[in-house]
Amino acid sequence: MIPVVADGHITIIRVNKADIYPEYLCDFLRIGIGHKQIERLYTGSTGLIELTPSDVDSICIPCFGTVIEQQQQSSQLRLEETKILNELEDIATRKESIYSSFYSKSKEE
């Protein structure tokens, strides 16, 4: 865990770890229905958006199942995301190589 200091623009969400696996809640809020709710609630312009504690309180969170199930689902999601990000990095590297090769050959002509 990395120590941080929250200012007035940060809403800290604390969960009962006996009921909710924190990473699962994080995943719920960053993708899918949780993310859609946040998009609907925040105010402000890009870079300076606000989501008040009362807005956070209004987010509907469905029953997640057991903490073990939440952990498994979150772990699986994050594993798949990591695989995809690695594949995207490989694709970007291959693309740069192809572009570099094309550029080198076009300079020769």
C-alpha cells in the first residue's frame, strides 16, 4: 500500500472487508454500470470534475456474492486486463518496427 494524503477534492470510500473485497468495488466503479453511474453524477469540466460524498452515497451497488467470489472475479478481470495490455505493448512495438523499417527504406530511395 502506498501512503497518500487526500485533500478536499478526494472522496475516500471505506468498505467493510467482511462484505466487500475492495478491489472488486474499485473494478465495479471503474467499468460497467458503476462507471456509468459515476459519469452521470460528476460535475465540472475535464480535469476538474467533482463527485461529492453525497453523490458517492447515491451509487447503487448490487449484492456482490461472497468476498471470495468477489476476489476471484476481480483477480480474473485484472489478469485478463494485464494480458491485453501486454498484447497491446507488443503490437505497438511491432508497429514501430514496421514504421521504422518503412522509413529507413524510403530514405534510401
